[in-house]
Amino acid sequence: MSLLLEQGFNIKRGQEVSFQKWIADNDAALKESTPPGVEFLGAYVVAMTSEKQAGEYRTLLRLESFATFDEMHELNRDEKGEWGRLNRELTEFLDAPIGAAYSFSVYRPLIGAVLWDVS
């Protein structure tokens, strides 16, 4: 099974260009440092959306399974690891006060998903 993880967020005002540069400088390291079963697909600025509170930016990751959430969590805790360091640096750019625009979605492939008719 392959899952897609989409995270939406805003960047602190006045930090947009610095964030873009940080992503450009660290994109390869983000892709190389992911835990097994995780693929960092990239960071994106939203060009069009109907979502009002999902943030202006997105990160997309492909996950092998739900178990990879635990692996990512453990690597984020690792003070010396590259994945954790990069995630801590990235979050310094986030505009994340309580109630801020944010989104978190996990998508499962429709083919093979457990479904039933709802009446």
C-alpha cells in the first residue's frame, strides 16, 4: 500500500524568500534523509485552491504504510540525525500560532480500499 501525506501551512511574513532558499538548499538532503518507507516528494506553494484555512504552502510525502508515521516520529526525536535536524529547521519558518491556517491529510489509494455502499 502507498499513502500520500499532505501538510498545509503558512510561512512567517517576511520569511517567504528565505524559506524558498532554504528549501532549494535542502531539498536533496530532505529526500536523502527520509526513513525507510518514506519518500519526500517536495515542498510546494499553492497556486490555486478552494480551501480557505489550509495554508499557502504544502509538503507532500509518500508513505509505505501507517507504520512509517512511528518511524518518522522517532527520527524527528533524534537530536543528531539529519531528518530531525532538517524538520526542526523547517519548522522555524512556520507561522503556527494557535488557530493558524493548517491542514493535514493522508490519502489511501481507492483501488483496494475497504468500501461499502452507504444508504
